[in-house]
Amino acid sequence: MRFDPIVVNRPSHGCRFPIRVAVFNAKGGAHLSQIAAHLKRPPLAGAEIILLCEAGWRVRRSARREFARELAEALGMSFAFGAVWGIPPRDGGPFTRFVGNAILSSEPLEEVRVVQMPRYPRRDFSHIPGAPNGVIANIAIEGMTVTVICAHLESRASPEFRAGQMKMVAEAIPARRPAIIGGDFNTTTIEIGVNHVPFGMARALTLNRRRRHAPRSHEPVFDLLEECGFDFAGANVPEVPTFTFSRIIPHVLRPKLDWIAQRGLAIVPGSAAVVAARNGTWSPRFSDHDFVTCQIRPR
């Protein structure tokens, strides 16, 4: 089943380069006030493009809020929301509850479209309509049209399956146009599978810090995007993880799953950062993912 994107445009902020891009898996977005507060503080403050994965829309994980819409409203930004999963209504009426991906922008979004990806046969989602997707839109900055993409790849599938998902999105991006892509690519380097992680793979991942923090050689999605002209260099802090189930898990055991890449543009040197999804060292986390961000300018 395919769901139409929800798009609300607001007046232009008059953005000028360099622009700041932020990527965040919101885990539903129930902690909207904390997320908004982080996006108003350096280094995330003033981000002109925010790419959100696992954005809830009237579901329990978003505290029944329309997370992308309310966050965009709090920041005065335009937004496009592409539902991935729809929660079947009990009365047989239209779908009103979703989880999906979103693009927030300080400039109006044009030509918004949603590209569905292959669906991995997860038993825990077998009864839920929908499919993984990438949300694509164009924005204009100083007269330049830039294509922006938010994508969330499958966590339980193999690296090859994830690359196949991204291929569907890459083929929908206008060739040679400047573009920014980001999201939760779930670069675990293994196939978790339908039920559990095979012991041998789990052991290999646990013992190999380099594989967790620098998954490039084990995830063909990087080669796929680079063949399409995208460059990851400078947009991501090298070997700094972005995911954890709990704050008590040491950084050395956490994987790097969230990424930004650009095509036809350039990264402002030293602008990449990873920002923890918590208010303080001992505060509870409001997502299992951290923010990733960088600044982008023309070549």
C-alpha cells in the first residue's frame, strides 16, 4: 500500500549558503520539546534542512502527536512527511496514524515524491500496510535547485538488500543535479534476520570495533551512492558512533548508522558533528540515535 505525502509549505526564510543539514532518527518523536530544544542550540541551531526518520503521526511512539508537523511548526519550517507504515483503523475508515520519514526545510519544498523500497519479510510488521521509502523534494537556495532526500534502510536485512533499497531511491533522483541525501542507513554490516542475530555474526561485530565505526567496506550502499556522484567525505565525523540502546553501553560498542552525503556541492571543513540525544551526561536518552550534522556550500 502506498500513502500520499503530506506537505505544508511556509514562506521562504531567504536561506543563503552555507546551509546546515541535520539528520535524526526520532524514535517516534514523543519527546518533541527536547528535540526542538536541541535543534535550537549550537551546533544544530539554524539548520536549514532537517531529515527525520521514524517520525510518528498520531501513534503511541509520538505521544499521539503529529511529530513532523509540530516540529516544523515550532521551528517555522516547511515540511514533507512520507508515511512508511500505516496503522489499520479499527472502524475500517481512512488511515490516520502512521510512522514515516520527513524533510523539514527553511525553504518551500517542490516536486515532493515518495519512492517505495523493497520490503524485507519481517514477521513483526507482516500485518502492517506500507513499505520502507525515501522522501525526495527540491528546494531553491540562492537560485540553485537542490534535491534533498531522506531515506531509512532496513535494519534486519543484509547489506546487499540495503543497497538494493537505496538503488530504488538513487534512480529517482535527477541526474547531475546538486543533491543532499541523509538518514538512518542502518549500516550494521550484518543481516540480523527475521528473528535474531546469528551468533557468529554478532561475535564478529562485537569484537571488531573498526567494523562498527567504519562500515564502508562491508556495506555496498556507499559504493552505490558514490557511483551516483555522492561524496561522504567531510560530512560525517570519522568513526564516531551514532546509535545505542542505552547510555550505559560504551561508545566502543556502539555502531555508526546515520549518514549525510552530497553531490555537486562541498562540505564546510570541520563542520561535521554528532550530537547526543540527551540533555546531559546522566540524563535519559530521548532517542536511540544521535543527531548528525554538517554545513554545505556550493563548490
